[in-house]
Amino acid sequence: MLRHSLILLILPVSLLAQRPEETSAAAWPSSFKTKPIDLRINDQTTDGSLIVTSRHFRMVAETRIGRQDLARFARVVESVPQLMISHPLPLWTSPQRSVTDILLCKDESSFVKAGGDKGAVGWWDGHKERVLIRADYFLAPPQAENSRLQARPDEGLLVHELVHAGMSGSLWRLPPWFTEGIAEYFSVCHQGDGWYLFRDLDSLIRNHLRHAIGRNKVGENFHLIPVSSILDLNHQGWIKSSQNQPAGNAYLPYATALLLVHYHLHGGAGRREKTSAHLGKIQSLSPRDKSPAFPTDEASMIQKRLINYWSSRGLQLVFRGQ
């Protein structure tokens, strides 16, 4: 999550400050809206589930959901492949199946029985190539204690897991901080109903993190996992890290990952071009080829730049262990 230039050597904060459109030869989207979609809704199933079928997805809901809401959710899920296919980064790797299943499980018990990880609310099952969502959480996510707003479905959760589905062919070759961070990046950019905003990302990310990691605020500072720790995690380590955070804040690894992705995509032409070239390269490898290391900077340097950049944008970061 970030931006930059040569002035970096003189003024580190400016490393992250250039506009995306100024730092890339390929046009970076300012916004994206899903195109109209065709869908079929079957509410006459023998087991009482609802089935919504669209071009890329088959969504099965164990919970009764209104047809209008189902149509909106279908627009959200179809927005993900539309966006990823048209995006300047080579992120989309077509799933082996032409239609990916999405199972909206009625509760945690059903979610775990279907293969989801206990304690999680969304899951990409790479073996069965399907997305699992806890419908009880998705339809009514927790609200802030002082919030008077009615809970709205967490469409960002759909976007996050479907980005994993769209990158399924390269997930195993990429570090978890990037795959989880890019899924969060698109989730934060999603403004609802298949509409994505890529302008004013600083405000979107700042406001998102203030809410997501509010429990880790001490005074004016938000405490995060160090960059070096996140960069070193493998996929199993990522799962353990999200499960073993203080006060049960499983989002902490995702927060640092989101900042890292912003850093690589909005930190100047050099970083973005390296990221794009790396994504293109791994897609051209054969299954037996060794995966190259992700091109990034030294962890302590990244961390200092993140602190400097975000402090001028209303987010005081402290990385535990500093």
C-alpha cells in the first residue's frame, strides 16, 4: 500500500507520495464498475439451499437470502474476474474449472465441516477449488460498540476470497504476505455492489486500518507485526500467525501485508514494474521450475519508510519489537 521517486534520497516520505498514474507506463485504474451480468437463481432445491449461477461462479447459500440480495452478491463476485482480467498487473490465472463454487455456510460448524479453518470466516480451498464463506458473519459482521448503523453484508470478504480464486494458478509460487495483501488491497478498494475506487487510497487504507486494528492502538500509536516477521512467513506460518495474535486479533498479519502491497504498487514506477515482471515470470514457469524470490527491499528499510509515510497521513505506526 504506497508511493515514491528519486527525491527519496533527500525526503524519504516522498517515496510513497507520487500518484499511481505518474509512476507507471500502464494506465492504473482510477475506478472500476462491474459490467451487467446474466444470472440464474434456483430456490426450488430439495435441501432448501439457494443456488445462484453466473458466468464464473456457482454460489450455494445454506441460509435463506432474498433474491435482490443474491443478485447484488452475484454482481460483486462477477466483478472480481472482470477487474482482475482487465487490471494492468498480470494477476489473473484462470482456475482449472470454468465455474468456481462459492459455499455460503450457515454457521461456523458448517464452515469447518466443509473444510474451512476454525476461527476463520472465509477460506479458499485450493484442493477442491471452491470458496467457503461463513454466512452468519458475512451477512451481519460485528459492528463497533458505539455504531448506530445497521450491519451490512461484508462484501469485502467475498472480494478477498475471490481474488485468491482468481490467482489460484500462482498462489503457491507467491509469498503469503503478497497474496493476502493483494486480496486485502482489492477488498479495501471495493466500495460496494461491484464498484472499486483506486483514488485517494491513503484515506481508504487509513480508515480501514483504524477500524480493523483499533484494539491494537496504544495512545496515538497502532501496533503492528514487524515487516521482517511478515516477509519470513510461509503459508503454514501465516495461518499460525493469524491464529495466535494477542487478544485474538487475527487481522494483524493482514494489516502489515496490506501496507506492504501498497508499498510495492504505489511506491514508484520501479517497484511496480518489478512486481509486474515477477508476476508475469512465475506464470511462465513449468511446475518443476523453482520459484524465484519476490523482488523487494530490505525489511528494516521498508519499515522506516512505512512509518514516515503514514505518520504524515494520520496513521502512527509502531512495529512490535522495534
